[in-house]
Amino acid sequence: MRTNLNHFINGEWIGSTGSETIQVCNPATEEVIGEISSGTEEDLNKAVAAAKAAFPSFSKTSKEERIQLLEAIANEYENKKDELIDVITEELGSPVSISQNVHYTMGYNHFKHAAEALKNFSFEENRGNHKIRKESIGVSGLITPWNFPTNQTSTKIAGAIAAGSPMVLKPASMTPFAAMMLADILATAGVPKGVFNLVNGSGSTIGNGISKHPDIDFVSFTGSGKVGEKIMKNGAETIKKVALELGGKSPLVVLEDADMEKAAKTAAWNIMMNTGQVCSAATRAIIPASKKEAFEKAVKQAVSSFEYGDPKQTETKTGPLISKDQWDTVQSYIEKGIHEGATLLLGGTGKPEDLETGYYVKPTVFTDVTNDMVIAQEEIFGPVLSVITYNDLDEALEIANDTIYGLAGYVVGKDKETLAHVANNIKAGQITVNDGKTDFFAPFGGYKQSGIGREWGDYGIEEYLEVKAIMGLS
Ligand code: TAP
């Protein structure tokens, strides 16, 4: 592992001007797997200067050049498949099957889809008496969380490259190594010097510095609402554009005519995938009161059927949480749920038997939950499901929308009209109906306190652009 040369600035790995370091742990073994420098303001300034210097030429590259670059990155990313999967598995504790089929694959898709989206993207348009030009916004600052080390970084990097915006990335301190691999992948693929820069370090120094920096024109942030709010306030000092992808408390509305086993499988996948550390996970199953017993039986079985344990085993489907802090947070929510009077259908506090080492929690399902309970209102970021009953569809929608969040929504059932009615009336940025597959051209982002802006595909490219209207030329 690199120990000191771990900021990637102007095309090379350099050491930090400070001496502090941050340790990185494997959450399944609780062992330290490496450390990174805790970058300084001076390190950040160097990275921003490199990106600023790269702007005049990179922002003028043609769409075709950037398509080729994105395709070259996707190829190089593919060449590093096995290494990426290993690194994600180690630093996140993600099961190897999820590291491959979700984390690795999502990162790849973002580069591929940005290249495809760019083919049909128009940077200039004549509109009668005026012309529209879309131009690179300038230097972008990217701040990413730990829960999807290649997905969150790749979607931002792909959007910035597609738009011709040089960037400075600050990856999450708990999962920096996959992001550092991306730096090498981008360089090998031919990304020009200064276009991609990475500074490791704490959120309070490097993240905060990015959000305040006068030479950064746009900040794309994914993470908690609390930090999102700070970034918006800091950005306001220099009237910076910000995109925020924040938390969620997404509903899964189960219709009266749904197959309860299918509905339960959807619910189980949502809380078990990535150990529930997913901003768009459906964590509230809103089910017809008449189907309560059938759903409870099915969901208990579906959650219990997930292979839980060592991330390195191919059959493992769910691993540990990222850290001791996250473990404590999830425990306190389970305690709150019990205290609030919800019924424990599965799981509870403490570690699962035979998994003493690692930040493992018991997959937990609460039933008899009312939507005003803390466990139904706050983002837990762990494998904890709340089952809430409704008596008619209006009530189901009222419960679904009774949240400060609006990132995603899910609906399962048979009647097409009812499915469309629910999909149209959930106030959230991305809705999945039954087995609807993830489409990386589809925009991703939140209503309400789930954020501002959209990522993925052409909407993701728009974020890194300014719009200019020209009159008198046509
Ligand atoms: P955050 O603390 O928001 O961290 C996200 C990123 O922001 C990290 O790179 C972090 O750096 C950085 N950061 C921290 N403080 C900052 C500041 N003052 N200014 C600028 N950047 C700063 O989230 P977390 O600790 O990873 O997770 C906490 C909670 O956030 C979770 O429990 C979950 O509810 C939510 N969360 C949501 C998402 C999504 S996808 N919406 C993803 C992760 C977490 P460091 O890594 O160095 O601290």
C-alpha cells in the first residue's frame, strides 16, 4: 500500500505537505489495511491550481475526443476489474459478489453510459432568434462517501469529463483506495495532466476547503444531510453551484394484488444489499393491513435466507457495516425502535452469533411500526426494515410521502393503472415498479431534503455545464 505519495496532482502522485495520517480499516476483520496522508490546505491549493490550469485546453476539447476518452477509461477500468473488486471488498467489507455485480459494475456503467449519452448530447442549438451554447462550468470539486467507493466517484468523474470540466476529488477517508486506483486508471487511459486531481484527507479540511475555494466553480457532493447543509452554506460565500445527493427513507408500497413473496424479496434485497448502507434503499415497507400476516411470514424468510458473513466467500450476500461508529448508530436505532413500541419480527441488538470480529449487526425487521416513529423517519443506514400497514391507497401514499426525504420509491403489484398511480404520486426522484431494472441513462437524485440536482447519463452531464444564450448571430 502507498504510505506517503497519495495525492494525485497534475498527473503525478505526490506527498503531503503535512505529516498527519488517517488509518484505513477492513471492517470485516477490524484490521488496519493501510493509511493515507491527511491532506492540507496547501495540498488542496496545488490540486485546484492544476485543475484551473487544465481548464482552457480541456474545456475546448471536442465532444468526439471526450467520447473516446470515456471509452478508453471504461476499457482500462475493465482491465483492472479483479484488483478493483479486491480493493472494494477489503476497504468496504462488501461481499465479493456485491463488489463485482454492484460496485464494480456500476462504476463501469457510468463511464460507458456517459460516453453513449454524449453521442446524442447537443452543446449548441439554434432557437430562432437566439442560439444556446452549453459550456464547461469550470473547475469541479467532488466529495464522495464511503458506501459506494466506485459508483459515487465514477458517476461524478464521468459527468465532469463528458462536460470538459477539470476536477479535484476528495474521496471518503474510510474507502480511499478504490478512488486512488481510479486515478491510475484515468491516467493510463490518457486523461490529460491536471484534468483529474485527487486529494486525500479529512472532510473538515479538504472537503470543507473544496466547498469554500474561490477557484472551484461547482461542488458535487454525496453524503449526509448535515454535511450537505454546510457545503451549501460555504458555497454561498462565492455563489457556487452545488449538487447534493443526500439521504433517504424510501417507501416500498405493496399493493393489495401483489405476490407477497415477491414483495418480501424486494424488501429483503433493499435492506440487505450493501448491509443497508444505501441512500436509495426502501427501508419502509408499506403493506395492506389485510396482508400483514402473509407479508411478515414471507419477509422473515426472505431476510433470513441471505448468506451473512465473510465478504471473501463467494456465497456471502451481506457483510459488516463500515465502522464501529456506524455499528453504534445502528444499535441505537434498534434500541429506539424497541423503546418506541415497534414489534421485533427478526434480529435485534448485539452481534450475530459466531460473528464476534467485524462490525456485523443482526438483520432486523420491525413490524407494527407507525410512520411517526424515529425508526420510520430517520435514515439508519443499516439492515433495518420498518413494516407499516395501510387501509386504503390514499393512506399508503400519505405514509409514503410523510418524510423529509424523496430520493427513491418502490411499488410492487399487478394492476398497471394502480402501479402508475402510485409511481406518479410518490414524491421522489427515482421510482422502481416491480422488477424494473436500473437504467444508467435515467437521472438519479432527490426531491426535498434528499438533495439538489441529478447524476447519471445526460442529466449528469448537464450539472457540469453553464448555459449561454447568444442573440444576434443567427
Ligand atoms: P458524511 O460525513 O457526509 O461524509 C461524506 C463525505 O463528505 C466524505 O468524503 C467526508 O469526508 C466529507 N465530509 C465530512 N465533513 C465534511 C465537511 N465539513 N465539509 C465537506 N466535506 C465533508 O457522511 P458519512 O460520515 O460518510 O455518513 C454519515 C451518514 O450520511 C450515514 O449514516 C448516512 O445516513 C449518510 N450517507 C448518505 C449517503 C448517500 S449516498 N446519500 C452516503 C453515505 C452516507 P471524510 O470521509 O474524511 O469524513
